[in-house]
Amino acid sequence: MPIFEYVCKQCKRPFEALIMGSQRASCPDCGSGDLEDKFSTYAVRSTGGSGWRGEQWSGAGCGAQAGGG
């Protein structure tokens, strides 16, 4: 279930909404459906060069283990 970020064009409140199926978001403060989509980013675990990120992007081919060719 995706969580979307919006800014209400009426009261300028930023908020997040869990939207399922054909539901439409509305502002939790003023109830307006006149919303602006906000650019969302997702969280990424940073391990400083080791861990899953270093393994995933090591240059190994698709399905190959890092360092194993």
C-alpha cells in the first residue's frame, strides 16, 4: 500500500496519506481535495561501502554474487 505525500493548495499543510485502490486523498485539516503532489524520497540504509549496497552494486552480473563473477 503506497504512502503519498501532498501539500494542500487551500491551507498549505503538508501531509502523507495511505491510498488504496481508487481512493482519493483529502487534507486532514480543511478537508480539501485540491492537493499538490510532493516529490517523495525513500529511505536507504547507508553502510559506508559495505553491506547490501556495496554487494548489490559491485559490478557483478545479474544474479552473480559480488566478487564471485
